[in-house]
Amino acid sequence: FVLIIISLLICFEFFFRFVNFLKYKFFVKLITKESFFDKNYHKYLHWTNSWEKPMFYYFPTGLRFHNINNKITSVKYNKYGFRCDEFEKIKDLDDEYYKILFTGSSAGWGFGSSSDSSTISAYLEKFLNLNINKKFKVINLCQVNNTQTQDIQILSWLMPILKPNLVIHFGGWNELIGSARIDLKYIHDYDMMPVDEMLDWVPIQASNNAFTKMIEGLMIILKKKSIFFNFINKFFSNKKKTIEFKRSLKKNVELVSDVYNSNLQRLDKLIKSYNSKSLHVFQPNIFRKNNYSESEKKILKYYKNFYRSIGDEKDMDYLKENNIFKKIIELGDFKELKIDTLDLSDVFINYEDACFHSLVHCNDKGYEIIAKKIFDFIKK
């Protein structure tokens, strides 16, 4: 009986593979994710979509680093997976240099940039050295999917080693929007942003976890390898692939803004405890733009009709109509606390040219504009 079932499944798999071949060979034009994004962004899409190698290396304190063995063209890592020089080289810079640590998430890291010289940190270093009579070194410590909690750990490690004059934190999207898929108890109970892929982790030896992981592993293999399995899975799921949110984006921003604010203050105190200055920059997103280029319209079409990683139409309308940092600015009382902040939510609001590669990742021009705004603020 078991052999009969296995034989039938194999027959079904071959049948669906043959139908699939005919379908896309003669009748249907295959639309891929890449069809909606600029070709200069494709290498980053392939990098994140591929599971041939793990994207991150996890240090057992909860720190997460880019895996230096998972290469991406035009990106140069140091031995710890940061997009900057080796720390030994930075430590050896003479005292004439004004050192700036640039921390934050993927947009700050330069996701979508054409090269290491077209990230925000690279443009900022260029502006500073061309316009101010001093030597500047801007060190890019941003990482994909980073949050304030990760940056607090990174700075606790690197502040006494690199001894910066200024630390800039660039982010907000991951904490306020990305966290909508995380149970609130993990955020509020600890007043931190967890590494979401590590939630509910238990040792493989515990209870029946080995069996559970075996089943989960089998499902992943089938999803990656079996056309028949994916057909059945698609038949019983929503045609519009939707990331499961625990709450609406409006509700999430209301509920986690206080956590973002408390972590901002915690981050600021840590930076200043090492006699460094600080600047907290609130990042822009594609929804806060009045005029979209044709390429940006295609991006929004993808997230609206095919891959709802930022919710439904109500969530998108909320992002369009509201500055997600408004409550943080109201809560912060930053002037009284002597905390420098720069809100770039609306930096592209009147731009007609393409500035974005995706929801928060910019093209080279977008990153240059952001860097110029930060430079102008620092110069003042």
C-alpha cells in the first residue's frame, strides 16, 4: 500500500512537471519578481532569495552578522561581515581623522546601491571631506534586518575599540513596520526587538522537537523541490501571497512607538557614555512620495497585487497618509533630553524622478540625497 501511494505521488509529480512545462512554454508568460524591479536591484534580490548559503552568521550572544561566505558582487566585507574596512585599519587611523560610525538597517547598509562607493555612508564621507577642512572616516556598521536592539549590542562591543567622534543611527522601518508580524509579548515584555527567526527556539534534544523539526524540514524540501506539492499548497491558500501580520500597521506603530523611543534613549546614553556625539535619523519609505516614477509604480503594483509584505490596502493607505515617526517625535521630548534627531520621512515627497528600488531601499540617487541631508545637518 505504501509503495502504491509513493508511486502515485511520483506519477503526479511527473504529470504536473509536464503540464507546467507546456504551460510556460506555449501558453503563459512567466512573470517573475524581477519583472517589477530595476535590473540594478536584481543581484540583491537573488542574494536574499537564495538559500544555497545562510545569509547570516549567528554569534551565541544574540548577535547576527552577514555571512562573509555568502558573497554578493560589488560588496566588500571585512572579516566580521561589515561593509567597511577591517577594524584594525580603522583603529590605526591617526588622530586627525574624525570617525563616524553609521549604524542601522539594510537601507543604511546600501541595499540596492550599485557599489560600495554609492551607499549613504560613502556619499556622506565624500561630502564631508570635500566641504569641511578636516579628515573624515565614515564606518558602515549597518546590516540587513537590523534593529536598535542589535545596534545596542554592536556598539557595546565596538565603541571602546573604534572610539568614534560621532555615531549616526539610521532606521525605524524594521522596528515600527517589520515588527507587526511578531507577537507583542516578545517586544513589550523585554522592551526590545527580537531576532524574529530565533523566536521560540528550543534545543533539538528537547521533548519531541527532533520529530517536529524533521517534519518542518520535509515541508521545506517539498516546497523547494515539488511542483505537485506547491500546486496543492497554492490551491488551499490565498492567491495573493500575504505575510501574516499580528495586527494592522496603524495599530503596530501605536503599540511599539514607546519601545522604539525607549531604545532610542538607551542607544543615545550608550553612545554618549563613550564621549561620542549622536544623531538619530528616521528613514524614508516609498509611500511618502507624491509623484511616482514608472519604475516606482511597478514596485507598488508588486506589493499590492502579488506579495503583500506590508499588509492590505488599508495598511498601504495608512503609510501613504501618515508619518510613522509622528508619535515618537511627540513622545520623545528630544530637545529637553538633548538628543539630536533628523526626520527624513518626507525627504522625497516632491521628487518626480525615481528614488526607490523597493519599499525602503533606494537607488544611488536616493542614497546620495539622504547623505546630503545628513551632511547638511552635521555641518550646521
